[in-house]
Amino acid sequence: MAVAIPQATSLTNLVFLTKLIPRGSFTTILPKHHRKPIFVFSLQTQFSSPVTTLTSKNPKDDEQQQKLSFTLNYLIDSCGLSPDSATVASRKLLLDSPERPNTVLNLLRDHGFTTAQISSLVKKRPVLLLANAESVLLPKLSFFLSIGVSKSLLARTLASDPTILTRSLVNQLIPSYNFLKSVLDSDEKIVAALRRTTWVFLEDHTKNLVPNINYMAETGVPEKCIKLLLTHFPEAVMQKNHEFQAIAKQAQEMGFNPQKSTFVLAIHALSGKGNKSIWDKCFEVYQRWGWSEDDIMCAFKKHPHCMMLSERKINRTMEYFVNEMNMAPRSIAQCPVVLFFSLEKRIIPRCSVTKVLVSNGLVKEDWSLTSLLVPVEKVFLEKLVIKYEEELPELMNLYLGCTKL
């Protein structure tokens, strides 16, 4: 066995062969006392990546090695994988020609996939390079586009989880769609659910979705609330039935009314280990701001997702209300929805306007967060900006952030 080492080769083609040559191969190459990791240089091919050139007495070994070298080069040069990722991916497929994988890559590019998205997809499901682009992949892409999934969303979704492309269109994807359509009624809601998790199309809906939906209906949850939960938080409805029932009962014990939307939002907030961890962290942060357990539960019942916020979001908003607006921290527990508003785009501009109005005696100091921050922008401008333009013409500039007073 011989190792070919061209003389005119750049250092970028240096390859550590211990990853590429099967264990024991060095035995036939070097004497025992020289059995150490070796480096070789590769010939430049149409794929500019490292290629190991070996000769063997066994033609099958040579053929296998050539396929491995070609596969590694293709994954690196055409798919954008790193050498390490290409090595891992090559354990799941061997290519002997660029013809079929090229049709797959061309199809993805034609459907708006970026280079990075193609790389992510191939890294996670390299065997898709062997799929028939026309008869297998294209019908699935066309199906999702036909129900309203945009090319950009489809590319992001499949780059994140390409499992859908490995499932049968007729036996899995279309039946899942039909079930979701029977519950959600509109393709728009189905697309929203897909945006949250691809598993709404991958799991057997009779296993958990149907029992959980039936349980909510039996508990008195209105159809619109069931649709709300499945559309925006499908992962909560997809948990095991006994776990779902336990969480629903817990929400009822906390005082949530199954006939109101806050009930299904509470189910989502209480579902899963991840959400439970976030819930516990929020509880701790609110306590640091002086909220009692009753304050926290009061806020949770009014807006369950206040226990799903990040620590940074809670702290920044609370700091502004307490330090800039001189509000008592516990008063915010009575109107937790304000914690969800953008500090820069909504809270600061509106509060700045109100502070000027108060200082000029045009509005009372005992204004409420609800009346100030909840109304849509048009209503706010009419009541607190346009109404006082004659007395304070600078208000609009202040609101828009063009001037600072």
C-alpha cells in the first residue's frame, strides 16, 4: 500500500488521517515501530477540499475509499459543512456521483433556501441528498406552499427540523393536515401551529392530541379557546394525556375558569419542565421586587404568561416604573399586561407624554397603567397628544422621540 504525496500542495490540504482510515490500516502501511499518526497531502480535484489518495491491493477497499473521499469533498464544498461535520455525515451516506445530490440542492435553492439553511438541513439529515428531488421532495414542498406556508418560513422550518421531508406525504403529512383542519378550520391557523413546532405534522394525532382536545371539551373549554391553545402553543396539547389532565386540574385548583382563555394560557405556562423552570425563575424575580405570593398569583390569574417572561424583561420594565415613574412595585401586579409592552416603543414614549401633562396640570397624577398603556396608539394620541396640541405643541415630537424635554 502506498501514500501519494504531490510536491506542489498548499498547507490547507493537510489532513489528519486517523479520522478517515479504518482502525488497523496503519499496520499494512508502516512497520510496527513507525505506527504513529501521519499527515498526507491531497491532489486538488474539482472539489477543492482535502482528499485522501490511497492505493490498496483490494479493489473494493479502493472503491470504498474513493466514495468516502468524494462524499467528504461534496459535503464540504457543495453543502458547506465543516470537515468535522462532513466526517460525521459521511457515516450515514456515501456518494459516488454528484448527479442526484445536485438535483436536491438545486431544488432547495429554487425554493429559497440560503447556503446556511442548506448546510443545516444536510448536517441534520444527510440522507436527504439521496432522495429523488422530483418525485419525493418536490411534492412535499409544494404541499406546504399550497396551504399558505411562505418560502421563507418553509426554508427556516426545514433547516431547523428537516424530519418532515423524511415522512410520507400520503400516509403522514396529509392525514395530519386533515386532522388539524378539522379542529382549526383555517390554513392560517395550521401554519401558525407549524411555526411553533413541526411535530404537529409528525406525531400520531390519535395518541395525545385527540384525547387532550376531547378532555378540554368535556371540561367545558370553549371551542375558540381550544383553537387558541392548539394554534399558538401546540406543544402543550401534544403532551401525554395523563400529564395534560393533571395540569388542567391544577389550573382549575388555582382558580382558573375553564370557560375563559386564561385557563388554556395557564395550561401552557404550567406545561413541561422548561416552562416550569421559567415559572420558578419569574416567581423568584417578582419576590425580589417585593411582590408577595398573593401578588404573584393575582398577576398570574390575570395574565398567565407573566410567568413566562425573561428575567431581563421583568427587571428592565420594573426598574422604569419604580425608578422613573415612582410607582409602587406591588401596584404593577394589578396590571401585569403592561410587562409585555415594549419599553422603548410604547412604555417610555407614553409615560414621557404623561409626565409632561401632569407637570403642566393638564391631567391628574392618579392615572392608571391600564388607561395609559393598554389603548391602541390611535386612541392614545387622540386622548393625550392631539387633544393638547395647542397648549403643548411639543408633545408630538416628544412622543415620536424627535426631541427630549
